[in-house]
Amino acid sequence: MPRTRYTKTQLEQIVFTQLENLNAIHDLLRIMKVQNELIDNANKKLRDEVIDFKKRVNYATGKRN
């Protein structure tokens, strides 16, 4: 099975393409991190609101305190 031979220019293009892909992946990971932080903050706020609501409502009677 013959080995494929690449020129220096071809190898540089391959490396450049790989670098572009790595940069794109990095950007996507950064976006996902920000989105996760936003989701985490929304979940914390919702959890606090639920706890506050539970304090105001007596579940046994369904009456508000």
C-alpha cells in the first residue's frame, strides 16, 4: 500500500484548517459556558421563588399564611 505524500503547502493548509476548527470549537464551548451560567442563575432564582411560595402557602390546607 503506497504512502500518501504531502507537500509542505498541503501540510500547512491541513494544519491551518485544524487550527480554524479548534478555534470554532473553542468559541462554541465559550457560548455553551455562558448559556449554562444563565440557566444556572435562572434555576437558582426559580428555586428561591418556589421556596418563598412554599413558605407562604400551607400545602395541607391549601390556604395562604
